[in-house]
Amino acid sequence: MMIWLPVLLPAIAALSTFLLGERRPRARNTLNLIAAAASVGTVVVLVIRAYGGEVAVGAIPMMSDLDLGVHSDLTGLLFSTVATVLWMITLVYAIGYMEHAADQARFFGFFALCIAAANGVALATDPVSLFVFYEILTLTTYPLVVHSGTPEALAAGRKYLLYALTGGTLLLLGNAWLYALAGPTPFTPGGALAGVETHTTALRAIFFLMAAGFGVKAAIMPLHGWLPGAMVAPAPVSSLLHAVAVVKAGVFGIIRLINELYGPALASSLGVAQVLAAFAAASIIVASVIALRQDDLKKRLAYSTVAQLSYITLGVALCSPLAAAGALAHLAHHAFMKITMFFTAGSLAETLHVKKLSEMGGVARRMPVTMGSFAVAAFALAGIPPLAGFASKWLLGSGSVEAGASWALIVYVAAGALAMGYMVPILLAAMRPGDHGAPEGVESDPRMLWPIVIVAAMSIVLGLTAGLPGSPVHWALTAVAPAFGGVTP
Amino acid sequence: MSTYLIYAVGGALIFSIGTYALLAQRHIMHKVIGANIMGSGIFMVLIALGKRTPDGVTDPVPQAMVLTGIVVTVALTALGLSIAKRYYTLTGLDDLDQDPPACDGR
Amino acid sequence: MRALFDVLLVGLLVWIAIGSVSQRKLFKSVVMFTAFGLFLSLAWVRLGSPDVALAEAAIGAGVTGALLLDAVGHMRSRVTPYPSPASAERRDADA
Amino acid sequence: MSLGAQLPALLVLAPLAASALTFIAGRNVDRYVALGCAVVNTALAVALAARVLDVGAWRYEVGGWGAPLGIDLVADGPAALFVLLVAVVGLAVTVFATAYFHRDDPNAYGNGHFWTLWMFMWTSLNGLCLTGDAFNVYVCLELVGISAVGLAALKGDARALRAGARYLFANMLAAMTYLLGVALLYSATANLDMAMLRVVLAEGGPGESGAAVGIALMVAALVLKTALVPAHFWLPSAHSAAPTPVSAALSALVVKGTYFALLRIVLGMTPPGFVPGLNVLLGVLGAVAIIWGSIQALLQTRIKQFVAYSTVAQIGYLFIVFPLAGAGADVMSLALGGVLLHAATHGLAKSGLFMAAGSLMDRFGTDDLNRMRGAARTAPVLTMTVALAGVTMMGLPPSGGFGSKFQLATASISTGQWWWAVALGLGGLLAAAYMFRVLAIMLSGPADALAPADAAIRLEWLPLGLALAALFFVFAAPLVNELAAIGPLLASGAVTP
């Protein structure tokens, strides 16, 4: 039963939020926070048990011999932990941000549902269960994207659905084909397709169907078109969903696909991982270059997200233990770094109505703490030691070498330089002189300020503690080891 | 030429006439009559084919089917005609292809 | 001889059937349909089904004929020429 | 004979008695008679399903004559599932109707004939699902048709009468065609019992071609009644011109009843390949229906027309099972389970969707979709119902639509006919396009004016419940699959009493 709680608790919070409606905002906020705290507690317990080797499994019969199943393995728990912890922090931010907005019940309800779905994606035991949660995630995100109801938001929502549902359909076809070929295939570190490896053509086709399905949410170019547009959503949505839950569900799907469905050995011997790696490498470079030219702050961050997600995809697709661990660690690290930036962008937009780099003059003087946090995250993202981004990139780089793919190392290094290139101008723009009316040093609402400081601090802490047990880096190394024959590097 | 075959062929002809009327005629009464004629054609086919037993004994099952069919057809006709009358009273139209003057409705 | 009678009866039925769905005067249509029912009972008798013949005469010709006559009483007695195809276009818009 | 074995007969007699009683009873009590009968019927349907699961399929000889002379009722798994679907949706429709038709409204649609007609339709639907006799199918079809036309024309305004008359003529055409088919089949085989016919037909013989033509005619008639493209022309107007509870029943149940007869005839009675090309043709038409119906739904501006065209599209999914006939038992049970799942889940979702659509229409005082902006804020429960039912239409998890699509796609791919899977996927995308077009209007601002809720709208939780049931219906798939495997629909040969 406990294993279902990360899915059920947010779902229950969502249900109560819908039932409460707009009547009792305070009760609603309290309830959501309690649910978030309880989810974090549950996940922590599950993590401790999983470290001790105890994997909980839950299953509900669904179709003939297919169950809707969840299990608490380390890989899934890493994603789940990131999602729930950041849900709690984002809730605080969102309560401040949405204070005077309309339709709050709808907003917070679907917000919690998204987290429920993301946790389901994280913990799913097999590709069909993962698909179920993946599609629920698509659906529950839509109302958040179109929350404002403006024509612009509706257009963005339409685009998002077009991409996401098309991807979902490909994923469904891939799943159906796989089931017709191999029956139920629960995720197994190292691969679950023993006995059908000889159907190489079918397996390649299935791989590309599924990778395309996940690739939409992972925003691998050319499937990324929805992401910049979806930034019209309220800031907490962009932050949590477009830096954490939704996009990470895509890359997480790819991690499961390669490490635990096909297995790194089969994926690379079929030649499919290499194709994926090529797409990811191209995405990294192209998206970074596009990011350089964006004036809209959120758009710039969005393209940065596209690039950073492909870091993860490339890491997994290299099929080496170190690179795979780096990918998983980067999934966690990137979440903390990017959410800091989106929070900042939201604060600037909400408090100062600043949305573009060209309008940012004087922002650093007006909000020094906010922008300081942003700077920490920006440097972390660019891979400056000893911040979080450095640790995961180091792993990714050594993984490239280990895999004998020195071209990937070059891509990572070049992308790091490009990241400096698109992050530093934001900081420079903020330090330009300019006037925003109010006295200097007045920050936004404390409920919006503190979450920023906390997540920025996490970027430092995660970087400093990277070598310790329980840190994402150590965790990722432990989690991916079984997929490569159980050798902990 | 045996009796049953004459009636079977005739029934098929009558069925086609009825079908044509139901589909192609526009007046609602002609459609209703057409449907009835269609039914009669089939009944004729049924009874005629029922006669075609090797020992020449009439098979009771087709007769039962026809009796049922006659009753059902009358019910359908009554319903169709009552709708037609009501429609004519409301709109003055006796042809479903023409638009009624106003389409109200909850 | 018997076959000739059958052929004639069937031909008559076909002829009346055509007439009853193509008459411009509705009353004539109904009368022809009632006649059709009566000749049909004759056919049932010829086919060795007197019970069906009875049912046909009573229900097929009788009740249906009465229903049709009643309906005709409510409507214009003639089938009016149909308007231009313009109404067909409006019908598509309606659907 | 135990009481349990009598259940098929009881399921026909109970609503028939209720139909007569509501006719006699006055305006004040008829709704309670109907409500009581609906509850009894649901209990009977549950009992039937439980017994089928417990003891397997059985035949009930009406009047004790026995086939081929008498008429047999067949209680097998699929029939029990459809009867149960009719009961659950029927109960919901009955409850909804008690609020929708005001007792003191002198014009209350059809002067109270609603209840009589509705109970009569329930009778004939149960009969249609349970009968094992090809001619009896004709009788049930006609009875369903008469009551459905009566209900569709119930409002008595010009639009409803016109739709009703068209529906009636489509019904007459279908019924006569079916009867001709039965006549040919009987003359070729001298048999009307479907289970026996399967054996007779499988043996072949001199009358084979006549029987094949007969079956083709019967199938054509049922296709017309099930509104499969291109024979769907009558459905949108008939379903949308009717009062809301009737629309729900017509769209959710009537086309399912005729579809079930088709399933019995094509998969249960006819050996695979007996009528050349028939099964593939049905599959192709199904795929065309999915695409064409969805595109039409996308173009509609009136809410009930929109929902009705979505039915046209959803019906298409049900026909994907036919071209798979003849595949191995594993694949067929997967496919059959898939379509039964789809029929049931669509029945639940569509009835909820029609009720919500009708309530939205009443609240906004118009049926123009473009004037329902802001419904998400002003009528959140109804919007939620539309959204959740939409998830089922799209076939996204965890709805039953997902389960059926997955099972059908897997079955198609297993038989190498992967193109059906592509059609299924495309249909889901198109469904998303038409559902989200409507939802986007409801989510957009500024909000249009809204009338206060009346009695029927206070029942907005009922459609939400139906939509929720459909939303989680994939978890009922094990039960549906189990029921799908019980009985003679796929097994060759007759079931002994």
C-alpha cells in the first residue's frame, strides 16, 4: 500500500482541492502543503528501504495479463524524490504567486494531479503502466498551460497537445507491437527482451516509436516545438512542469527504455542508441545556439532546457555506466538549477513586469537576493565547479571517454561554453543600470523569495556533497549499476 | 415453371418497387406505402420458398414469420403516419427533404 | 393453365404496386394499395396459406388502408410539384 | 428449473410489465414505476452476469419448445455484459429523466409516453441481446426501432418529427432488408437458430450461395441500424433532436444493441470467410467511420450534433474486430474483449456526455458551441464531465477506451494486419482534436451568460459519475475479458442447455 502513496497522496490533494472549489483558499493551501509534506516523507521512507535493498511492489489488474504496477527501485525513486521535493517548494512559491489569480482551485488541483502522474511515471514497473501515467501527465498539464484562457495560451495548449498526443499515439503503437511480440515486459535492469532479440527489424521499429513518443516530452529536436510556446503558462507551472515533471518524464522514459527495457547491450548492438545519440547531440548544439539569440527570458530558459535535456538523453544513449549515471544525476541536478531560474523569471514578471532581457536593467539592484540566487544557478548550469552541474557533467564527460565516444565529450564541452554564452548575458543585463520605481533592495513576496533561495542553495549543496552516499551522483551510480552487470564503478 | 418460382420472382420484383419508392419518392405517404409494399414482397418470397419442400408439405415456420411481419409492419405504419400527420399540421409540409420554416427546440 | 393464372396474378400485383406509389392523387394511391392487399390475399391462398390470407385481408388491407385513408384526410390531396434544388442545399446546411 | 436459469426471461418480462404499468399509471406515479423497474432490472442484470460467471453460458427455451421449432434465449458472457450495460446506463437515464421531465409541466414531452416507450425499448434491447434466433432478432430490431423512433420524435416539434420520420424510414429499410436476408437464409438452410446455423453453414451444401446472400443482406441491414458510415445519415439528426435523456439512451444503447446482433451474426453464426470479403469490408468501413465521423465532429457548431458525430466515429472502432475473425483463439479473445470493452466504456461515457451536453445547452440557452465560453468557470462540474468523457473518446488511459484500443491494436498487429492499429491511433488523435476544440472554448474567457440551474441540472453529478466510471473502466477489463470468453460467440457449435 505504501508504494501507492506517492501517487495517491497528490491525487487525493487534487480531489479535495476540486471539491473545495474557490470557497476556502486557506484550507486548500494547508491541505496541499500537508499532502506534499506527507509525500516527501513517504518517498524518503521508500528511499531508505530501497537503499537497504527492499523494493516494494504494487499492482492492480488491468488487462488480460497486464497490471498497472509501481515499484520502488532506486532509479524511479530518484525522479520521484526530485518531483515531490520540488512540488512542496513550488507550492509555497505558487501560493504567493497565484494569490490574486482566478480559478485557483483548478490550478492547484491539476498541479497536484500532475505530480501524481509524474510519480506514477517514475515508479511504473513496465512500459504499459508507464504509458498510462505518461498520458495522464499529458492531459493534466493541458489545463495548466491554457490556464489564463487567452487566445495565446489556447494556441500554445493546442500545439502542446498536438505534439504530446501524437507522441503518445506512437508510444501506444510501440507498446501494442511490443506486447504482440513479447507479451508483458516488466522493466529489468539490463534488458527485459530475452528471447525475442532475433526480431531485429521489429525491435528497431518499436524502439523508434517509443523513443519518438518519449522524445516529444524530452524535447529532442525536432520534437521540441511545443516547449517554448508552453511558456505562456503561469510561472510555477513553467518551473515545476517544464523544468521538472513533464520534460523529465520524457527523458526518464528514455532512461527506462534503454537501460531497463532493451538493455544497453541490445540497444547499442541494434544500432538504435547511436541514432538517438546523434539526435541528442544535434539538439544540444542547435538549442544552445538558438538560446543565445532569445530576448524573452522564459524563451531563453526554455531553449536552455531543450539543450540540457538532451545532455541526459545523450548520456543514456552512450550506453556506458558512467554516462548513464551522469545522465540520471543530471536529471536531478538540472531540476534544481532550472527551477531556480524559472522562479526568478516568474518573480521578475510578477513583481516588476519584466519579461525580456532588454528590460532587465536595474533588476540586480532592486532584487539582489533573487538575482544572486539566479547567478548561482546559472553558474551551476554552465558547469562551474564545485556547483551541482559540474558533478553531473564530469560524470557525463568521463562516460563519453569510457564509451570511446570522444565526439560526445567535445559536444559536452562545447555546450558548456555555449551555456556560459547564454547565461552570462542575463546576468549582465540584470546589472545594467535601470529604474524600476520602488526602492532598491525590496524583494518580492517572501513566499516567492524563500523558495528561490532554497533551491539555489541546493545547487551548491548538491555540488559539494556529490561524493557522499545519498547524493544524486552516488545514488545514480548505485541505481544504474545493475543495468551494466552490477558492477559499481 | 413451378408455382413457387413465379411467386418468388414476383416477390423480388415487388420488393424492388417498394425499395425504390421508399428511397426515391419524396412524399411521405408514398414512402410509407412503399415500405409496406417492400414488406409484402418479402412475405411473398418467404411463403413461396416455404412451399419448396421436397414432399410438398407447407412449412409452418415461414407462415409464422409472415404473420409476425404483418403485425410489426402495421405498427410501424401507424407510427409513421402519426408522425407524418403531426408534421404536416405543424409545418404544412409532406416532404422530409424540404426544410421546415423554423427549427425551435430545447 | 394454373401457371398462367399465377403469372397473371403476379403481374397484376406488380402493376398495382407501381401504380400505388406513383399516383399523384393520394386518395388513388391509397385505394390502389388496398386493392393490392386484397389481391395479395388471393396470392396467399394460391400459395396454400389461408391463415396468412385472412391476416392480410384484415390487417394488411383493412387496418393499414384505414390508417392511410385517415392520414390522407389530414393532408393535401395531391402531391405538389417540388421546389427548386435550392432547398436541398439548405438541407445540407441543416444537417 | 432453478430461478437463476429463468433470468433471461425475467429480464424481458420485467421491463415489459413496467411498460404496461406506466401506461396505465397516472402522471403522478409512472416515474416511480419506471424507477422501481429500473432498479429491479439492474439487479436482474447483475444476477445474470454473476450466474454466467459462475456456471457458464446456458440456453433458455421460451415456452419449452426448444430450437429449431421454438425460440431460444442465449445467456452467454457477451450478452450478459450488454444486458448489464443496458441496465446501468438505463438506470442512470431513468434517474436523470425523473428530474428532466417535470411532472407538472402540461407539455411534458409526449404526455408521459416517455416512460412507456422507454421501458418498452428496454424490453426490446434486452431481447435483442439475449435472443439466439435469427428471426427473433428481426422482431426485436423492429420493436427497438419503433420505441426509438417514438422517443426521438417525442418533443413533437418540427425538427424532432422530421428527424424521427427519417429515422423511421431508415429503420423500415433496414428491417425489410433484414427480413429478406432471413428469408433467403431460411430457404437455404431451413433453420433459424444461430448456434445450429453455424454448424449447418460450416458443413456447406447446395444452398451455400443463397445463405451467403442472405447473411450479406442481414449484415447490411444491421450496418444501417448501427449507423456505420456510409449508412450513418439518420443518426446525427435523430440523436440530437431528441430530449436529453433520450439522446443519451439512443447513442449509448440502441446502436450497441444492433451492433451486438451484428456481432452474434458475423462472428457467432457465420463461419469465417463464408461470405467472401464481408469481414474485411466491415473493417474498412469501420476505419472510414473513425476518420469521417471525427472530421464531421470537428466541424460541428451545435453541441448535440457534435456529440452525435462523435458516436458515428466511435462506432467505427467496434468494427475492427471483424477482419481479425479466423485468427487464433488467443488473438480473437483479445480482440473480442477489446470491442466489448469499447462498447461498454463508450456507452457509459457517451450517456454522460449527452447528459452534460444537454445540461450545458439548457444553462446557456443555446446549442451553439461558440457561445459556451467560460463554462469551465461557471459550470465546472459539467465541463469536467465533458473533459472526462473526452478522455474516453480519445482512448487515453486509464479509460476503458485505452484498454480497448490497446487490445485491438495488439490483436491487429499479432495477425499482421497492422494497418488497423494505425487507424486506431489516428482515430484517437482526431478525437483529441474534436474534444479539445470544445474544451478550449469552455476554458476560454470571458465567460458567456448562464441561466440558473433547474432540477435536471442539479443532477449534474450523475453524468459526472458515468464519465468517471468510463474513465477508470480499464480496471474492469479483466472482468470484461472473462465475460467475453464465456459462451458460443466464438466457440463453434451449439451450447447444450
